[in-house]
Amino acid sequence: MKPRFVFVHGNGSTTWEVAWAVWLKKKLDGAGYTTHFETMPDPELARKDIWLPHLEEEVKVGAGDVLIGWSSGAVAAMRYAETHKLFGSILISPSYTDLDDATEKQSGYFDHSWDWKAIKSNQKKIALVYGDDDPYIPQSEFAYIAVHLSPDKLKIPGGGHFMHRQDMNELLRYIEKTYPL
């Protein structure tokens, strides 16, 4: 089965079309993958009570989909996987705590503990993609998530939070290898 790739951007943005995301959509579409990239409602705060119902009811994310979540979008992907079957997820620069950030606290994603077992069992494949020098998310966040989800790990030297990247060949190669057409 060929999955659909659904991109979920991070908070604080007014559009999904930032950094490497436009490049990735073009590459995936050009290779014949099915994609869904859109600006999420409530893009500034990325609130759980708006984003998760949107993914379920409007985007209809399900067992045939791979969520590509970036930053707060990766947090949303993990919460979504707690209660929904997915084909897989690619978590780019995720966190599991609110990082003492007021906007993250308002999002609602960190109001209860994580069900790591459900996140793992509700999907076939999980990848964790992170920069070795992320200025926003401590490396300890990635390590904690890795311990609990046992994902494929792509640690990108000099990747930062990937805001400066206009492409992400490492991610494209991972997708092509893991989800061949």
C-alpha cells in the first residue's frame, strides 16, 4: 500500500510554505507520492483542541497516512497517534514537554502524560529527525522521545531547527527508502 504523506507545520507560522516544506512537497509529488500540505487552522498557537479534530474530521488522517510533523506539528502527530491508527509518522524536531514556553503551554498538548505505548502500537513506522544543534529543543527531549518510541533516528549535523534549510535531502532519502513506490 502506498501511503499519503500529510504535513503538519509548527506553531507561530501563518503558512505551511516555509523553509524546506515547499521543496519536499514538490519532490514527493514529482516522484508520484500522494501528499497533503496545508496551513493548519490556528497556526499561531497550534492548539490541540483545534488541530487534532481538524486532522481527523477535515484531513481524514488514518491508517493509510504518514504524518510529517515539524516542531509543534510533530507534537500534534504524537498526540494524534495516541488515539488513531497511522501508517507511520516522521517527527521533525519534536518535544515532549512545554519547554517552559508560554505558547506551548497554551497549546494543550502537555496537559496530561504521554501514552508512549499507544503511540508506538498505532503505527508501523516512526522516524525521529533532529539537528544536533537545535537552538529551541534540547537534545534531552529527542533522547527521551527516542527511548520511548524506538524510532528510526536521523540526527542531522548542523541542522538546527531546520528553519534555514531550503531542502532536506536526508528526509527525502529516508522517505524513498522506507516508503518505496
